[in-house]
Amino acid sequence: MRQAEPICSPRQLELLANKVHRHLGLDFSGNRRADLLRRLRQLAEKQDGEPSLWLEQLAFGDWDDAQIQRLIPAFTVGETYFRRDPEAFEWLARQHLRPLLQRRREAGQYRLRVWSAACCTGEEAYSLLFMLDELLGGERERWTVELLASDINGSFLARAEQGCYGQNAFRRNEEAFRSRYFQAEGNAWRVRPQWRGRIRFLQHNLTAGPLPDPRSSLIGVDLILCRNVLMYFSAEHASAALRGLQACLSPEGILLLSAVEAGLASQAGFSGFWAGSNYALAAGGQGPRPLPAMPPAVAYEPTTSAKLERESVIEPPAVPVEPSREQLWQHAETALEQGRHELVRTALQAYLAQSGLTPNQRYEACLLQARSWAEQQRSAEAREWLQRAQALDPAEPQAYWLQAMLARHEGDVPAALQALHKLLYLAPECPMAHFQQGLLLRETGRRQAGDKSLRRCCRLLQDEAHEPLQFAEGLGRDQLRKLCEQLLGDEPCPPS
Ligand SMILES: C[S@@+](CC[C@H](N)C(=O)[O-])C[C@H]1O[C@@H](n2cnc3c(N)ncnc32)[C@H](O)[C@@H]1O
């Protein structure tokens, strides 16, 4: 890994990590420490004066509200897009909202309160608004629908209020969706007037704001979405935030998290349930359907060929009634080898719902799930899981490799090169990354640059430390060197 010039002492970094944790709930311990340092460095370099002095003051000084507000943008991740998880929206419409609306109709109560917590720049909240309007159809005027959306980052909220979005907010092939709800404005798309001003955006820190909060209508909520944020929190802050959020639910309300946040809920003592591929908590702590220790579908029989292959080596493990974390992991890996993707998903769900998983274990689970989606040619889902992995550990190269391979498979060479570029920043001595970079550059007509990457790969291959080769999937060092030499016109590999 490339080492940056020290900009603050380990003691200062420790103090800064503690402060970010205390005030924002964000966990920059372990592997994420390097990411904290990178963000602090960028922040310090934007200040007037000597960056290291500024950081020293930040580490030893007190942080008041104004200081926290100034720092928030540096530590928050603005990754979101419209209908980020279509399956979640479908589940919500079918299993939660439609029946709830019907019960309210029957009781003559035409009210609904919905909250997108940690809404970022508003894509999730608008997606909810559009979905609710569709569900209510001609009855819309009759209902009082309150849609609240909160985030800690005031500049994200200001963008959300404007409702004006670039291409990056629309990641799926959704021309019909975009033209229905948005109008073109230069290179961007603005939410059409009939949907503007219908969401109340408010600033709220999930680790500090008291909940429930009747003054802000954060109480009696029928649906809370809090997704892809608690995964950045430490277990203790996630647990406190979950307790607060759950206390805001109406008796029929649910709180929807992402799958990767299921373990944080279990660790905090909540018993939730799977809402399709996502994890939900009901009001009062108990999910209507308690999480099965291991869904029966995972008790698979290996396919004959895989079974034969394995029988000569080891006995296939008996499937216990309540598998351990290790057994669940093994099930997921074996199911992936066998191409049994539904089983991969169920085993990983059960794994992710285990309490006490480390961020690294969650990272590995995200990667495995991404691989499974990629093998099913479901690129959007694979990308989503890769993003989760990268959020959990931005300094780990493996996710960038998969991202590059996925982009390459889709024919998106610039995206593949960008992912390889990030990988090489983190692991500059990775022969396979140089090799792939060389191939892609040559494919796009940049022969000289491509050859340079291939020569670099060759040079690195002289070093025996690169056996086995990372990301080579069975390809040996000598084979790769021969490939490079062939591509370079039988030019022998340069000495190291
Ligand atoms: C990756 S985005 C997720 C956005 C959206 N929920 C989604 O799933 O697409 C994470 C959001 O959490 C917000 N956030 C981080 N820490 C927070 C905190 N302590 N309180 C409230 N929001 C926070 C960030 O500002 C960012 O907008």
C-alpha cells in the first residue's frame, strides 16, 4: 500500500478518530483508519495555513456545533440514486404499504407518515413519494401523507430541496421513469412541479438527535427507511440509533434496513425479519416473522458432480439445525461454487444477520454476494453489493478488482480502467492489475501506455513473492509472464 507523508501523529489520529466517532457515530477503526487519514489530509490541505498545525488543533480542541457542521461534509458519503433497490420498493409496496393503506381506509383514517432517515441528496425520499402517489392513485387528494427526509449533512439537504439531478442519480435503464417525474434542465433533470415541495427535509443527526421528536413529527411513523448508513457506525452507535428509530414507529410501522445492516440489529438485541433481501424491524422490537436460524432451502444436497469431486477429499458437512457462523459461510461459498445462487443469498442473509460480525466479515460477505450476482449477469445488483463492500473497507483492493472485471464484462472500458486505477493506488505492485490495465489500454488503441503496463507486470513477476498471483484465478506466474512476452512481440521480460 502506498504510504502518504505523515501529516499527524498516531496519537492525534487516534484522538481525531474518537472525536469523529463521538460526534458523528462514524467508525473509522481498524482497516478504515487509512480512509480517515485520507479524508483528514484532504480537509487539512483546503485550510489556510500549515495543514499539520490545523490538524493538531482539531485533534486537541473542542468541537462545538459550528465546527461539527463544517466537518460533516468531509466524513459523509453521498452515494445514492433513484430506486436504488427496486426489490425493496416492490416489497414495501406489496407487503407493507398496500395492506396498511387498506386497513387505514377501512378504519376511515386517511393518514400516513413516512420517513427517509439519512436521505442524502433526496433520491430515496423522492422514490418513496413517487411510489406512494402510484399506490394512492385517484385517492391521493383524500389522504394526508407526510413525507419526512433527514440527513446530517446540510449541503446534501439543500440539494435535495432543489430536486435537480444529474445522470449519476439515474443508474438503471429508466427512461420512462425519468420522463414521467422529471423535466430536463440543461444537462440535469428537475423533479416536476407537482412533486416539488411535498417532502419536508430536515437536518438530523442519528447519533445525537433525541428520538422520538414530536416537534419535528418524528413520531408515529408508519415506515422508516434507514439504509446504507448504520453500516458506517460503530456497533454501540448503531444500536442507540436503532432504538431511537424503532421508538418512532407507529404500532403498525416498520423500519427497513439494508441486508448488510442486519447483523447490527441482531447485535443490538433486535429480532427482525427479512423483507425480501432487506432486513426490517417492526414496532415494539419483535418482527412478525422471526428470523429462521437457517432457512431449510440452505440444507442443500450438493449437485452430483460437485459431490463426487468432494467425496474423494472430505465428507460433505452435515447440515446442522442451527448452523454456526462458520458453517453458514461455508454453505454460501459451496453454493457459489455450485452456481446455486438462491442458496448463496439465503446463506449470506443468515450469515449477515449474525451478531458480532466484524466489518471485515461483512466486507467479505458483500463481495461474495456481489460475485454471485455477477455470475447471474445481474450487474446492477453486483455493483450495489460492491459499493457496500467498498463503503465497509475503501482501502481493500479486492472489490475494485471485481468492479473492474464487471465493467469490462459490460464493455465499459473507462469504468474498468478507473477501477483498476483505484486498485493500483492501493496495491501498486499487483501484477494482474497491471496486466489487465495493459490489455484494456491496448484494446482502446493506447498501445504505448498498454505496453508500459505489461512491462511493469513483467518486472513485478520476477519477484517470487507474487506466487500465488492475486486475482489470477489459477494462472501461474510463468504463464502470465509468457502471455506478456507474447503480447509484447516476444520481447523478453525486462529485469526487475
Ligand atoms: C451512503 S448514503 C445513503 C443514502 C440512502 N439512504 C441510500 O441508501 O441510498 C449515507 C448517508 O448517511 C448520512 N449520515 C452519515 N452519518 C449520519 C448521522 N450521524 N446522522 C444522519 N445521517 C448521517 C450521510 O450524510 C449520507 O447522506
